[in-house]
Amino acid sequence: MIVITATMRAKEGNGDDLAKVIQDFAPKFLKDPGCIDYSVHRRSDNRNIFFFYEKYEDNEALTFHSTAPHFKDMFRAMKPFLEGQADIAMFEKI
């Protein structure tokens, strides 16, 4: 099992725009083969910070996720609202 965490920051004043893009695309990922969980959280004390928690059965499922057309479409839609680079980490269950 593979877990991915990511933290992303919206440009000042664009938090709601970024949230809308995420809400539009996130349900699509849950339908991907091997996706166990795909949830996104918004920080309570800074509405411009988003935390992604994703869980996949295996590397094949993660590869499918990262090459799916809706993955590329989501990042294209998010790009105008993002500030800086995402902080992404991958974990394997022990």
C-alpha cells in the first residue's frame, strides 16, 4: 500500500478558486482502479493551505493515477491559483 501526502498553497485571495477546482476533480480519482482514499483538507487557520491524503493499493494504481487524463486536467486548472511548489511525500506501509 502506498500513501501520498501533499501540501499546496493558493495565491492570496485564490483559496476558494482552488477549492472549487479540487472539489470538481477529486471525486474522479476515487473511481480510479486501486485508489483506496483521496481526500483533501483545508487548513482552518489559513484558508489558502490544502492538505491532500491519498492511498493506493500498489505502484500500478499510483501510476494509473499520475497518468490519468483527469490528473493532468486538474493540475492545468489549478495552476493559475497555486503559489510555489507542492510539498509531496510518498510513504509505504510497513
